Amino acid sequence: MPTRVLKRRNARLAERSPTWDGISLDGIPNGLTRERIVAAAIAIADEDGLAAVSIRRVASDLESSAMALYHYVPSKQDLLNMMLDATYGEFELAAEHVADWRAALHHFAWESRRCLQRHPWVNLLRTNDTEYGPQCIRALEALLTCLSRFGLDIRNAIRLMGVLFVFVNGFVAAEGVDQKRKRAKAQPQQPVFSKAVLATGKFPKVARFVEMGAELPDDQAFERALNWMLEGMASAVPSQIRPPNPANVNTKRSIARNQIG
Amino acid sequence: MPTRVLKRRNARLAERSPTWDGISLDGIPNGLTRERIVAAAIAIADEDGLAAVSIRRVASDLESSAMALYHYVPSKQDLLNMMLDATYGEFELAAEHVADWRAALHHFAWESRRCLQRHPWVNLLRTNDTEYGPQCIRALEALLTCLSRFGLDIRNAIRLMGVLFVFVNGFVAAEGVDQKRKRAKAQPQQPVFSKAVLATGKFPKVARFVEMGAELPDDQAFERALNWMLEGMASAVPSQIRPPNPANVNTKRSIARNQIG
DNA sequence: AAGTTTTTCGTACGCTGTACGATAATGATA
DNA sequence: TATCATTATCGTACAGCGTACGAAAAACTT
């Protein structure tokens, strides 16, 4: 995208009223705010991908100049951190009516996936070393509170949540890659597996897998894998706080220890 | 790192023998190869992080010039893909002596973690849309072959592996963040949770969790979470090919269907 | 020796984050 | 209202990035 940004900015500047005094033409004050900057950056990332988020581009969209942003945002890395935290604001906290900790974690997983899917770039941000901000802490507090109602202490709750979040994150990341591929289908082709390698005939099983069509991750696959995860967790949670899963009731392998592991 | 790269390159060029003819001073031919380029890039990423991998830097380390590399590597993105695939070459294939599919997956998970830990930047690469190359396919084929020996068909094996890999990937990513934090302890401090937010007192559970010290992911935590994962999978795998897990033998909830899910 | 192909390299363009200093707008105070 | 201090904005500049383009050199063929 050559000179596009600059052109856009010049266009914006050109249509400014010469008597502009802090109020833009349509009546919306364009004084900068940290919130406005973060929102603009998120909009860019949603629309054109995370790579398109540059200080100059954000400033251009805000009809401002690059350096003006640095009064509200210490650095670009901080801006990215704020973007990440802002997405946690969309997190719908666990409803009151969840019946047990398994349902709470189930809700947490689906809600996490929903938020991650809405902003595919979140996966990229989470790989850097980011700081957990207010929105994230708020969601975490709510879930901890919910889980504690069902008898899980903080340490164990954190363990479960951590593993679950890691799982959801990885799953959505894999989903995102596939979706990106599907969207860019116009390309000559972007084979997931190098065709040259498969053509050697040395890898019959992988070739057969490719032939029968890779199974793309979807809602059903997510639910299935999530239940594996939860089932495994249930097998480790002390029985007295285990949800009344009919499949488990008559089992003798309940773990008596009060510590998960 | 200002002008460092350029200086290094100039130094290298300066110490070149004027009668240089394809053989470098210490007798090692420095004709470029795709393999040498990839290896150099990996070395840089291991040492200075993925961000330090630039075409100019790689060329400098190879005592070459930036544009020379483009005859062996179509683009930087392709170079990154090749780096990723090369790491699969270090993957130690499942030993012959694994007793059942659960042991095979257990080995696969630990080996994946080992490789990922050796090259922390792999996590960053896997988030982009990459293509699976020969080394990756080789490892996949081996695991599929191993799993099929225990009665798992390709579709189900892929499902299990996919979820497991996603889990390992996410876990190591979390580990990597913590390790990076630990290494940069000299900094004034890099609180994982914003202290200003916690100081509001609105989030007592999170605050208590921070007080009692976050439990860093380690070998033990990995093994524990991995067993959750495998336990959940075992509950979904048809009973006749389920490994003889004593905890499961007397359970009636075996799923008779031949399809996982 | 001449011609062809492969490999290397210099230059240049547009982009990036941001340090620094000058300028403009705003709010407080005399 | 005039002056000053603070805050906000902006222009310029620097070093670095990926890589398109074309010239140059080296290597290999004939």
C-alpha cells in the first residue's frame, strides 16, 4: 500500500474547515483521548489486520499527526497492550445461573473463543509479553468468584483456568489460520502441505489425510475438544465438589486428596 | 541497536582477503545456500530474538549482502517458514517401544515442548499463516503411523494430535512469557498485573492470588495438565483400543461408537 | 574465446517507531 | 484583561526495515 496513508491524510487535512477550532466539520470534537486512540487502533486491526496498525496510520484516521499520539500513549507497545485489554471489556461474565464449576468453565471457554474470534489479532498480541490490565483483571475476578462458589480454591481455580485458556487460545489461533486461508482463496493456491513434498510418495498417511480433506476446526470440533479438556479436569477435581455428571457417579476412582493433581 | 549491523558488516568486508575467490579466510566456503541462510537466521533468532532476524542482519552474518539472499529465498516470509520447518527436524520421533496410543501422544507432547522450548520464537511464527514443510510432514507421518498401530484411524488420530499440539503450543507460549520476565528481572519491575488496578481494592481474589505468588508453569504443571488432556481423550476413545488404564477398567461409561466424540 | 546462465551487489523507494525541539492552544493567576 | 505556565500538537530527522530494479561479476557451456 504505497503512499495510500499519506494521501488519505492529505485528503482529510484538505477537507478541514479553515476556521477549524477544535471541532471537526460534523460536530464531533476530535480532541485526542487515550480511549479514542485505542478504539481507532482496534478498528484498524479489525479491518486491515494488526500489521496495518502503525502510529502514522492511527493518527491519520484520527485526523491528527503521528507525534500527537505520544502524549496519550507512551509507546506503540503500550498501545498494543491497551488494545488487548480493551477486548476483555467485551467479555460477558459468567451468568449467575451456571450450575457448577464445569458449566462455569464451559461458559468461560466459549466466551473466550467468541471474543478471540471477534478480534483475530488478539492471538498475535498475546504471544508478546503483555501486561494484564483492568478489563482483564475484572473478568478474572468474576470467574474466580464464580468458581469459589463451587468450592474451588484460588490455586486450583487458576490452574484450571490457565490450562483452559491456553487451550482456547491455541484452538482459535488454528481456526484463524484456516479462516484466513479460506478468505484468500482467490490466490493461485496456498496449500497447507507442500505439494512437492507429498508428491515424493514417502508420506502415504499424510497424503491420504490431505486427500480425504482436512477437517477444519469449527463449533462442533471446539465443543468436542473442550469436553475432553473438562472431562480430564473433572477426573482430577476432588469428588465432593465434582458436578453430578451421571457418567461419573458410579465410578470409584474419585480422588480423595483435596489437591488437584 | 544503532548502526551496529552496518559496522559489523563493514568489519567483515574489511577483513576479507583481497584475493578472495569463493573461499573465506579460514577455508570454509561461504557460497550461499538455502540451508546456510536458514541456519544463520535460526542462530540469530535463538540468540537475539526473532525481531533481530532481518535480511540485512542475516546477510551480514553470512558475510554477504542483503540482496544476494533473495536468490535462495523468495521473501522473508518464506525464510521464516523455512526456519519453522527446520525446527521439526530436531523432533525425535516416537520410539518403537511405546506401549499404546496414550504413551505415543505423551511422548509427542513432551517432545513438542522440548523443541518449542529450544527455539522460543517458534510460537511467534506459528501464529502467522505458515506452510507445513518436509520436516513437519515427516514428523506427522511418523506419529500417524505409530498411532495407527494402536487401532486409531487417521481422522481420529488427527483430531487428537491437533488438540494436543494446540495445548502444548499454548502452554509453552505461556512458559516463554514467564521465562522472559524472569530473565529481565533487572528492570525496575514488570508486574504481570497492573498494580494501579489492584490497588483499587475492587478485585480481592486476584489480589490474593498475586500475593500468594503466581505459580509458574514448569515440568510438573505440564505433566499434570497433559494428563488432564489425555484422560479426557481416553474417555472418548472407543474402549477396545483404550490403553489398559487401571483407573478405567471397571468403568461402564465406555463409548461403544467407533467415532470419537 | 565467446556466449549463456547463475550469483552478487548498489541504489532507491516507501514504510516503520520515535527522539528532539519548536509551535500553538488552553487554563490559571495577577 | 494581560501574563505566565502547562498541556497539546506538529515538523523534522534518524536509523532501520523489506524488497523492486538493474548493473556487474562470476561461473559454467559450448
